[in-house]
Amino acid sequence: MLLGYALRRFGVAAVTLFVAVTLMFVMIRLVPGDPVQILLGPRATPELQARLTAELALDQPLLRQLLIFYGNLLQGNLGVDVFSGRPVTLIVLEQLPHTLRLIFASVLWSVPIGILLGAYAAARPNTLFDRVSAVISVGVVAAPAFVVALLSLLLFSVHLRWFPAIGAGEGFWDQLRHLVLPAFAIGLSWIGYIARIMRASMLEVMGADHIRTLRALGVAERPIVLIYALRVAVLPVVTIIGVGVGFLLSSAVFAEIVFARPGIGKLVIDAITTRNYPIVMGAVLMSTALFVTATTVADLINAMLDPRARAGK
Amino acid sequence: MLDVTRSSPPIASIRGLQVAFCTEDGPVLGVKDVSFDIHPGETLCVVGESGSGKSVSSMSLMRLIDYSGGIIQKGELLFDTGAAAPVDLAQADQALMRQIRGNAISMIFQEPMTALNPVFTIGHQLTIGLKLHKGLNSQDARARALELLQQVRIPEPDRRMTQYPHEMSGGMRQRVVIAMALACEPKLLIADEPTTALDVTVQAEILSLINQLKAETGTAVLFITHDMGVVAQIADRVVVMYRGDKIEEGPVEAIFDAPQQAYTRALLAAVPRLGEMQGTTLPEPMKLVGEAQSTSAPITGTDDVLLKVENLKVRFAVKGGLLRRHVANVHAVEDVSFTINKGQTLSLVGESGCGKSTAGRAIMRLLHPQSGQVILDGQDMMALSKRQLRAARRDVQMIFQDPFASLNPQIQLAEQVAEPLRNFGNRRDPAIMDRVATLFDRVGLPRAFMRRYPHELSGGQRQGVAIARALAPAPKLIVADEAVSALDVSVQAQVLNLMMELQADLGVSFLFISHDMAVVERVSHQVGVMYLGRIVELGPRAAVFENPHHPYTRALMQAVPIADPRKRHLIDSLAFRPIPSPIKPVGHTAEPSQYQQVGPDHWLLTNNHYDAADASQTN
Amino acid sequence: MTVLKSQSRSSQILRAVLRDRLGMVGLVIVTLVVACALFAPWIVPHDPNAMNIQDRLQGPSLQYLLGTDQLGRDIFSRMLMGAQIALKVALPAVFGAMVIGMLLGMIAGFGPEWLDSLLMLVFDTIRSFPTVMFALAVVALVGPSLNTVILVVMLTSIPTYARVARTQTMSLRSADFVMAARAAGTSSPRILAIHLAPNTVGVLAVLMAMDIPTVVALEAGLSFLGLGVKPPTPSWGALLKDGYALIRQTPWLIVAGGLPIIVTTLGFTFFGEALRDAVDPKVKKGR
């Protein structure tokens, strides 16, 4: 049953990616002007322009162009860097691990805290803890990652000098030290987000009939909350974490700029300022693929945890 | 079953209980001053309508009330734990309560679909209590759980242990919940409306099961219900509650034969009893206590055909697989034919999923039938274009089950009643509001309600508005889909009488869709019994009720709890009856319904797809 | 039956929001921000774009409440004007997205199944682009400007509104009162207009209030990256961009850019949450 669900889910993901790629193509074409000019910008050499014209098959009918576009993508060909002439795929793949590391670090510290905060608040509704944590979680959601990044840079790097301001560092410990502030900045609003969803979910579950059944059986409150309620309440959060990768990816772009870290965000911004558009498009497509994969995996994990999801849908 | 050893001390004794709930508008009393005893081995029924506080005393005894915002303000909850003196549970701390809950006192609830945790197996949930209270290890607990599943007559207990709740039907889940409650052999079993959410045949099974388990284990049962029929079937003693007070208490025969209090008398008068129309052929309004009886004459109607339905079929596509293809069909309504005469009522009766509501909506073309003919007063409803259909709908109106959902929360009541008038007439006609006012008078609602919003009315009042709306365009036929099922019994009686009165006065016909045999007996001229999408028996009400031919009709009649303690007929077969699936693969051709005439206008389905013996097999 | 004065749903909702303490705080903040945006040109102490080279990079003083930037412009005045830019982007973008999303969502929920599947596929795809990445792609293609930001925000948030409107429409479509309206001969357009739309717009309004912070942040973010509004315009994001460049000289720019974003976000979120609790009391938990 789970296998069937997984196949179906991957099918959906593939279709989504396919449509996304098509939308990108349409978007490029909707912009008035010569696509080669738009994609390569004014600085490209004539040879490159000729090469791209050939690669995009611009002399061919539109539908055929689209097919060639798909063909290139399927071969992992996202075009070439306007300046160096290196394949975009390679350049993006070089930068991707930096971003992934940052996202992973942010998830690692913020998700558990968010879940516990939300669950704890829900288990004690209307107490001081609940109220305070509700305000805090709204508060931290309210702070956009790049604002937190700037403020923490100002406070912890420039003023207190606790953490390095720029770069990704060398060697494990140094890299870790460089990760602290950006991961903090990205994760902070994410904590509030998770906590709020967890709290809402947990409150719903704590009011459910099956929790009353357990109470009527004489089960103590602690196992009710920590085992039976949490196990059900965490399900929507799992799905949200998948969606959240897209959110974190967006925040990572800013964190990479603020802390001058390498990564896919920095790559894109630099490419936009130098009008190196193949890189921009390649990176956007790659991050979309990453996002779609993340939501798919989250749904699969959800299905593993929830017998109903496996059977239904 | 009936003799209660009064000499033995009560197992639980509720003394002067007062419980308040915290709400946004300050504390509200749930029960004011309630006292009663429960003796070992007896079944005590606490009966009352919504808002009577009937659940509050049991929730207090379990101290589960603490979790739903209730505070025990006064009173004692004495419980005999076996120690020298009874313990006052009102003063007990939660640690002590945890030892008692699920062990000495256990509880079953109303909604079996949500009472079990969706992500743990049945086996796991069954063993929780055993491990907790009896200290059993996993292996012993499992063995005992299997035994329990057998005790509640669940087929294939081994396989059930590894299943999840969503893989089981409601009746099966309720059996699991009962097994969980019985796991530690409690002295007192509290059952809070345990059969309200179930179909009547499943209800009969569960009631018999509870009764039999009581006899086997000797546990006392505190049974809470709103249904006087259920009370009559299983109670030894009865406590009647009304608005937080105990109105009356006594042995079940005394309560039914010689009720002392006016409220109890009114309540009992409002309960339709299966069989009480015997000897009559026509429906007539109920005689209620304290109501000015205007028309109590039988309603004759006419013999002119108003609606003729022939070979109606409705199927819903089931989609599945990788590409969400059309893989199967739900045969919701399968070759159904009937006619309704002008000024008369035909009832479609059956259990959930039998297709009765679908049939009602299909003849109004609120959903699209596969095939079939619907002729209303000479007009072919199926042949109408969209525009013509809209105009034709003034002749057929509808009343729904849930009075909360059938009115738009955002629109003033007068406007909602005026809606059909505006659609079928001149939108700006100034006379519309006068007509609405007369309609409000007609259904007995004060004109002041016209400017109100739905949330400001009670359920019965809302149903009145829904009826007014249905009456507005002066329809020839009203489809009443479980129109009184969600109402308290006294309100139900008033609404039923109103409907019959309207029929007598206006000559309107009803297609009355219901699961309640007793109500159907009261209001119908003709009855069609539905099972798995087909009408299995169709005929005049008196013939179908007094001389049922189809085994399913008989099973249904037998399952109805009659509100008379001298007519106890708890069924003895406790085996689980699975209902066959109406889902058939694409391309499945269903055989046409074939009928045999067994009396004047009395028809019996001969296609053999229901077999009482077969149905008792396991799936 | 208690004798109540008849209340329509909207007056009930307003009352519930005002009763909620955090909702009240939110409402006050929202009012302040809107007032700032409306009256900024008259209440700023200095012309926000006037350069005064002698006074550059000054600390806070009575003359310059939050000091001056590298061109000697008054930071406090620029901060006040920033409210105007923020709402100039956020309000039309969110409102446009809401209207279009609601229309498309109701069409998807009420119309034929194939149209629903098609619309949903497109919406799901747009949602599968990480927002900022998508924004960057659009900016790269059409060039940075205030209108680009509005366009991006609308494109990325239409699917959310549409999805909610669709779910709401679908659950209402089979609601008894809609069935009753059909039986009463009400036409489909009229059902959409008087039964479905009024019962959908409340949920979307909540979403709108909750969405404004996201949009404000996105606008500021793009401006911070230099891809939003054009340079002399005093956007909060532009203040942050200058502040980042001058982080070691003056902390005031970052504070002046960051704080209003956080306060605005808080205000709209508190307000939105109170509104949600009022519109859908089911969701209201505790408090």
C-alpha cells in the first residue's frame, strides 16, 4: 500500500516539475524582445549568442523549441555561464551543498524547539506559559529572516564580536562557528511557525474523543500528551516541514547575502547583478526541483506515520 | 434482569451534586442538585433531552468533567471501592482517580468513529488498560485482548489486533471500545449514548451485547440516553432529567406506566411507538400533552397520482489508481420505482448508505441520475432544460436534517424564506414580505423572528423556518430528508404534527425520508423499505408494518427499540453482520428489480440480495 | 429564548476582534502604520530625500531623531515615508491577489471538473517555486521596479487565495442551505453571489491580514537586495541596504529599517489572528 502511495506521489511530483519547467519557458517567452538578448544580457560574446540561438533552436517552430528545451533539461543541460562558458549545472551543484548545509542546520535546531514549544503550550492551555509562548511565537514569526540576520550581525558580530561576520569558514569547527548566526536568523521565525502549527494541531487532538477514551482508561496525562497525542498531532507538522524547505530556501538567499556566504542564493544575486541569466534560470529550476522533492519526501514520511494517509487518497 | 437486590448497599451514590461550567458569559450550572444511587448488577438509565445535564453526573463520577471546564461545586460522589467505607470521588485527587478510571469504573462514549486513536493498532489500544491496571506483560495482555474481542463477538480477532481503527466499521469500533471498557472487569460501566451514532440494527446488537455482558460479568451499568425506546428495552430503573434537575426516578415499569411528573408524561406522549398505529390505515397527528389540539383527524389525501418515479438509477464514480481513473461505481440507487398520490406521504426508510437520501435528491435533480423517469404532475422532470428545471422546482421543495446547516448563517431569516418567492415571482414585489409574515404565522413562529439570524434560534425553531421556506412557493411535493432526526423528541413531535397539519390543510404531498421506523409509521400513507440501493418492499403503511414480507423489513422492525418495557425483544444473535458493499466494478450490469405482488399494492422484491442467514456470516 | 438584539455576522465579528486583547493591540498598530503611510508627507520633520552633506552620518539628536545617513538625509523622515512605500506595494498586491484568487478559486470549486484540475495543477506548480527564487527570476526577466514587486507578490499569492476559496466553495457547494437555494430555484450565478461569496470572503480577509506581513517583508527584502524600488525612494528595505553597507559606521539605519518591519508584521499578525478566531470560532483555542 505504501509503495503504491509512493509511486503515485512521485508521479504527482514529476508532473508538477514538468509544468513548472513549462511555465518557466512560457515566462521567458512572454517577455518582449529577443530571448537570446534577454537570456544572455548585453555582455555576451557573439559566439555565445550564436551558440545559444542554436541550442534553443530559435529558428524552429515554438513547439519544437519547447521539446528541445525539455530534451536539454533531461540531459541535465541547463545552459552555460555567460562569462566562463562552464555548464550551469556544474556551477549550481557546486554551490548547492553550502545552502543545503545552512537549511539543514536551521531545521535541526528550530524544528524540535518549535514542536516542543507548541506541544507544551497546547498541553497547558490558558496558562501563563501558553500565553507567553503564543506571543513569542507570533513575535518571532513576525521577524523576517533577513531583518533578524541584519540585527544579529549588528549585535553579535559587529558589537559583541562573538561570531564571525562573513564567509563560510574553513574546517569543521570554523564552519560550524560561521553557521551559527545564519542558522539562527533563518530558524528563528521558523520556530514560531512550527510552534503555532503544532499548538493548533495539538489543541485539536487534545480535545479529540480518543484522548477522552484514554483518560477514561486511567492513563496519566504525561503519557497521553507525550505518546498518544503527540504522535497524532505531529502529522501536519511533518507535511509543513516539507513545505518549509521552500520557505527556508528563500530565507537562505538573504542569509547568504548578509553573511557573505557562498551558496545558491549568493550565486543568483551575483548572476542577476552581472546579468548572467542562464545561471539565474538554472538555479531557480534547481531550487524548484529541490523544493518539490522536499514536499514529496515529507508526504511520504507522513504516510509512513499515518495509516489513514496510506490507505486513503 | 428485573429484580434488583435492594438490600445490598449501592455501588455508587451521587448526593446533592451541583456542577458548574465556566463559559465566556460566566459560570453556568450543568446540574443543580442531583442525587441517585446505582446498585450492583442493575442497569440505571439516565434519560433527558439535550441540555438536561444527563451526561454531567457520569462525567463527574469519572471526574472527566475536570477536563471539560466543569467544577463540582457541591455534593458527594460516593463510590464503593471494596474498602471499609465508600470513597468520595468528588474529593479524590487525580492520582486516585487514575487508579479507578478504566479499572473500577469504565466508560463507553457516543461516537465510535472518533473514540479510538487513528495511528495505533487495535491490539495496542486494547492492552493499554490491562498493562496499566493489571500489570500484565505484553504477551498476557495480548492473550486477554484476544479473549475480549471474542467476548464482544468480533470475528477474526487475531487479524483485528493488527488493524487500525479506520479499517473497521462504526459498529465494530464500538465493540472494540466496549472491549476496552470491560478489560479490567469494572464494577460500574458507564455508557454515554453508546448507540446514538449507530444504525438501528447495529444498535440492537450493541444493546443486546451490553445486556448480555452485564449478565456475564455482573457489572452495574449506568446508561445515559435521550431515547425512551432504548430506556424501555434495557433499564431496570430510570432517572429522568430536565434542565439540570432530576425530575423523577423509579423502576422502569413505573416510569412508563404511571409517570408522576408532567414533564415525564409529556416526554412519553411525544415518543412515537412502533405498533401504536395498528388497526389504522391513515396517518394522524400525535396527541401531545398540554398542546391545543387543532386537527387530530386522520389525513386521507387523494388517489390522484402526483409523482411517478420509474427505474431510477444513481451511480457515483469511484476514482483510484495512479491516474485517478474511474475504477468503480457506487450503485447508490438501483432501479427504484414508486408513486406518490396528491396529499399523501410516501416514506423511504432504511439505514445509512441505503440510498434513500440520494433517491430524494435525484428526483429533484439536485444530483444527476444515471437513468430513470420522474414524472411530476404530468411533467417529465428528466427532460427539462436547465432553465425549465429551475421553473419546475417551485413544485418540489426540500427540508433537510440539520437545521444548523440548512440556513445561510449570514442572511436574515425573512430574506431566506422570501428567496423562492423572489425567484419564482417578481423579485421586487412588495407583497412578498406580507406572504413571508403569513408563512411565519403558519409554522407558528413569531413575526419578530423575521429580522433575526439563524444563530439566534433553537434547532426546532430553525426547522420551522426551513419548513416555511419550503412552503413559500406553494409546492405540490416536499421532500423531507431526515427532517426531524436531529431534533429532541418533544420538538420532533411538534414538527411532525406541523407537517401533518400542513398536509391536511394544504393538500401537499411528502416524500418522507427517514431511518426511524416509528416516525415513519406515524406519518406515512405508503412505505418503501430500502436496502443497498433498492426498494425491497413497497406498499401501504398498514400492510408493510403489520404484515412485513421481506426478511430485511422484519429485521429492521425487530431491531427498533419499542418505548414499552413490556415489549422487550432484545435480539439473541450477537454475531457481527457485515453489510455488503454497493461498490461494483465499472461495467457491472445490475439486474433489474423484480417484484412479486403479495397484497393490494403491496410489492416484494424477489431479487435475492439480502439473506438473513447469509448476513450473519463474517467478512 | 433570550431576547437579543439581532446582530448580523459582521458586527459580531468586529465585536469579537475588539474583545481580544492582542487583536486590539494589532488593530492599534495597524491604524498607526496606515496613518503614517497616509500622512507621512505632512508629518515628516525633514524632506526625506533632501541631502545635507555637512550633516552626514550623524547620531541621533533633537534635530535628527534617528541621525542621518551617508548623504545627510534624515533617517527618521525616511523611516516614516517607508510606511507609505510598504503599503503602496502590500495593499494593492494583496487585494489584487485576493480578488483574482477568490474568482479563480470559486470557478475551480464550482465549475466543471476538468477546469478545476487544470487550475489546481497550475496553482500547485506556482506554489512549488520557492517564493524568493521565483521573485528573483521575474525580476531578472522584467527588471526591478515597484510594479515588478507587486506583480511577483500577486503571482505567488494568488494560488493560496484560490486554494482556500476553492476548498470553501466546495464544502459550501454541497451544504444544505445551497441545496435548499437550488431547490428554491436560485440560479447558479446568484448562488455564487449571495451564498458562496459572502461565506468565503471572511476566510480570505483573514488570509489577507496575515499575508500583508509577508508582502511587506518581500518588498523590503527585494529592496534590500537592490532589486526592489529604485534608489532614492525611502523604502525600509533600502534603509537596510544602506545600513548593511554602513554597519560599522551607524547602527541607526538598520534599526530604522528593521524595527518598523517587525512592528508592522506584528500588528497585522495579531489583528489577523483575532480576525480568524472571530470568523471561525471553531479554530479558537483557549485564550
